Amino acid sequence: MEENFLCLDDILLSQEKLPTRTECVFPRLGFVEKTSDTRDIPEGTKMEMPLWLAKGLYDNKRRLVSVEQPKIYRQGWRTVFSADPNVVDLHKMGPYYYGLGSQLLHFDSPENPEIAQTVLQTYIGRFRRIMDSSQNAYNEDTSALVERLDVLERSLFRTGQIGLNDFQRWEKGQASQITASNLVQNYRKRKFPDLEA
């Protein structure tokens, strides 16, 4: 999944912090690391960086930083997700679980296949419950359910709710009449004078 910097969610995703470790000395950047009073950032320093910076400094040829897996993508949490993904409050753990998980695959890690599989199975496991809830919660307060969802899942839930509301309005006869588009109407207006001539 590539970033779209015209999308607010992708901009916010790029600000998510990743645990990193420096692989070389960063001269005159000691002020960035708040826990140190040194002038430089020494090799092996552990620090958190936003995703956009970690991707910029991570390069296969000259590795300036190495990225460690965030807690929610480690083996212990992968076991929880494989048991029952519906019990986890994804928003509390990180509102961009799916997006960050797919971005982590850009960093070389032996755990990438397991992370990808866990993210996919989590989405599959939670999809049915989200869609069922969005379709069966007509005119009800759904804030308790929605507050536990990831940003992607919230979007999915909203789409399901809009579809349900549109269907309910159509069923009651409150939907607007189907009309021809403006493009078709304008085309007809141009054709009739041509036929009369």
C-alpha cells in the first residue's frame, strides 16, 4: 500500500512512531535524543522515529537505522490475533494497525511473512462482525463498537451504515427519483436543434 499525501489518513499514518536503533554515528544531532546530553547520537542508540523518517533513513545499501517491530506486531500479539482478533481494541493499540502493518513490510525482517499473514487474518476475522454490526444497527448508538475499530475499519463501518440507511430510505419510498444525468440531458438538447435543421 503506497502513501497518498493528498489523503489525511495517510499523512497521519506517516507520523506513527517506530522503535529504531542507529547503525552509525549521527554527528551534531544529539539535541534530537532527549535522554542524552551528548553532542552526537552514538551508534546503537534506541529511539522512536516517525515512519516517514525511518523509511528515509532505512536503505539496503547503507543502513543508517534498523527498525524493530512495534509491540503489537510481535509474536505475543500475533498469537492473540490468531486466537480471536475481535477481542483486541485496535484503536487503543494504534489507530492505523492495517496501514502501519503493510508499511512495515518495506523493512527487511525475517518476520515479514508472519506479520503480513496476521494482518490479513485479523482483517478477515473482524470483517464479518463489522459488516454485521453496521447492517444491524439501524438508528442505534454504535459509539461503543466504533471506538474499538482501526481507521480502516471505521471507514468500512461508515460505508455499511450509509448503504443500510440508503436501502431503508429506498424501501420506505423516500429515495429520490432516478433521473437522467446532466450530460445526457445536454446531449439531447444539442441533438434536437440539429435534427430540425
